Amino acid sequence: MNAREVRVELGERAYTVHIGPGALLSVPAEIRKRLGTTPRRAFVVRDSGVPAVFFDELAALLSDAELAVSSIELVPTEQSKSIATLERVLAAMASSGHSRADPVVALGGGIVGDLAGFAAASYQRGVPVVQCPTTLLAMVDASVGGKTGVNLRVANDTGDRLLKNFVGAFHQPLTVAADTRVLMSLPDRHRRAGLAECVKHAMIALGITGADLMSETRAAMPGVLAGEEDAYGRLIERSVALKGEVVRRDERESIAGLGGVRMLLNLGHTFGHAIETIPNLSPNPAYPELAPLHHGEAVGLGLLAACRCAERLGMCEPGVGDEVLGILDMIGLPSTVRDLPDTDEVRSRMGADKKAAGGKLRLVLPEGRGRCRVVTNPDETAVAAGIDAIRG
Ligand SMILES: NC(=O)c1ccc[n+]([C@@H]2O[C@H](COP(=O)([O-])OP(=O)(O)OC[C@H]3O[C@@H](n4cnc5c(N)ncnc54)[C@H](O)[C@@H]3O)[C@@H](O)[C@H]2O)c1
């Protein structure tokens, strides 16, 4: 196994992220190291998109470690990332005889990881969870840091809205196994979408660890797009190290003005969430059937909107947005989208985002290359300029 390891330093909740081909092999030893001999069972929440061979391998590894394996398979969509699905998972755990000592193991993309993590956080007030991310996005971002949860559908006078990740809990994993072999079956579109979160990390890294991830990300791209395992491994390692450091400094996303840095990870997400749940938006106007946007595609557009908004505010030099645009183009991510609703409608969706607490809109905006800060109630014309910049 070509092992790369990143340690997320969180005191008694510290854990190791194993990265590379064969990282799944680390799971049983980590469970026994962290939980001792008490667990008798493991409950695997399994993503229907992951080839069966990886579930079979994981189940065999857990059985060899004398853990009785039960599982549930989920077809992940933002609509099914819901309280109803959470209830199904919890009920299946209860019927399998899952005890408070036994771990949940998430084998899947970000949706399955968030759902399984929240099931683990809430089952009998909390059982351990192991994250085995199977998409690039989940490897570089969702599986690390302990945010778990589901979406909430609410109705108001403007119709039904899906509030993203509105219900959830912080629940750090026991360990993370990012086995890069599973990426080989990941559809190209999801691979590109995952890279948007790497660009996001690059846009804040200089201000946090001093690493010039913008240059590294650009340099890594040819190898990554050619599917070279080592290029992936290194990129994942860099992103996880950055995210791990952010989480170490600010585990529960405190208010930015009080010294919190985790909020910076929401860069691009307030714009992104506002457009992600609009059903008819396609990443390529020539192919409307590709709608809706994937999470990473919406985040990529959100990153660009944030840059243009910051440029309009005069808080960052011109050129920051163009560099981001260049990387998105290189990756093959959309930088504009057709059929975007009018600016007021998109703006009102941003207002409904949970990050707009207490009636205030808080946007993470770049203040330079590799550096961002939180801006409260930015000038509305600049917000509109951000939205209009991604209109195709
Ligand atoms: N918790 C966090 O900190 C955090 C951070 C970022 C994103 N997220 C969440 O993550 C979700 C997006 O995650 P995602 O981009 O992984 O999407 P996803 O979970 O929807 O997975 C994408 C698709 O890939 C399939 N798939 C998964 N692994 C595969 C594999 N190895 N081979 C083939 N197909 C595979 C899935 O079945 C699905 O159809 C969003 O709901 C977002 O809110 C959470």
C-alpha cells in the first residue's frame, strides 16, 4: 500500500486519514486500536454507485476482525439526503442489533458520508463512525472534519425549498480511509466536480498554512486529469492537511469575528447552495439533460461569483478571479450557467441559506490570492455583480 497519512489533531478526538491504493486495509486495525475488543458488530452504509467489489472487500476485512457485518444500500441524491432516509438507516441499525459500542462505516460519496455520520451521531446519542469516502469530493473535503447531516424541505410563500445540510451534528470520525482505487470507477463529471473543493482549499491556504496551493493545484492538474494515482494521492493529501489544520483551529465553526477560521471553508457555498437546488440548471447549455448541477459544479461557480463580488467591492486585486477562472477552465468545470433565475431570485435563495444567521448575510470573499475573510452584509450591488458574472 502506497500509504499517505494525515493526522487531524483534535486532542482525544484526533484521528488519522489514510490515503492511497489499499487504504481500506487500515480500517479494522484502526477500529480495534481506537475501540479495543468491545465492538462485536459493524454497520456499513453503502453507496449504490460504488462497485460491489469494494463493499465485499471491506465486509471481508471487518469479518476477519471478528465484527459481524450488517449493511444498508442507499441511492444518494440531495432529495434522499433526508430525515426519512435517516430514519430508515437508524431502523436498520436497530434491527441488526447494533449496540452503543459498535461502529458505523460509511462507504460512499459525500451524501452517504454525511447521512451515515449523522446516523452515527444520533443513534443512541452517539456511536463511532468510520468514513471510507469513495468520491474525490468526499476524500478531499466531506469525510474530514466531522460535519454530518441531512437536507430539510420547507414550504413558505415562495414555494418549496430544500435547505442544504440544515439538520445535523458535529461528529468526528474514528478514522478516514481514502482508498484511491475506488476513484477509477468514478464518472468523469464527478471527478471534475470534486476538484472544485480543491480549488476552494487553494483559495484560502496561503492565509492559513502559508502553502501556495493555487500553484500546486494548477501544476497537479495534468496528472490528475490523466488519472495518475500519485497525482491524486498528493492532491488529496494536500487538501486534507489544509482542512485538518482549519478543523484543528476551529472544530465547531465559531463566528469568524471571534477568531474562527472554519467559516472560510464556506467560500463559494452561499452562492453555490443558492443555485445547486434549482432543478433545471445544466453545466452545459448544449445538454439540458445534464441538469441539475452537481454540488462541486455549483461550488466552482460560487467560487467565481465570490471573486467577482470581492473585485467589485475593491477588496481584492483584479487577477484573483481570472486565475480561478483559468483553473476552472483547465478542470473543465462550468464558469457560467444558462437559465439562471433573475438576480433577485438567486439573492433571495442566498438569504434563505443557513449561513445568513440573524438576518445577516455573511459571505466568505477573497481579499487576495490564497487569502479570504468573512464579510458581513456586503454591498448588495457587489453581490448582484457576483451573481451576474456567472450568468451564461
Ligand atoms: N460534511 C462536509 O464537510 C461536506 C463537505 C463538502 C460536501 N459535503 C456534501 O457532500 C455531498 C456531495 O458529495 P459527492 O460529490 O461525493 O456526491 P454524491 O455523494 O452525490 O456522489 C456522487 C455520485 O457518485 C456515485 N459514486 C460514489 N462513489 C463512486 C465510485 N467510487 N464509483 C462510481 N460512482 C460512485 C454516487 O452513487 C453518486 O451517484 C453534498 O451533499 C454536500 O453537501 C459535505
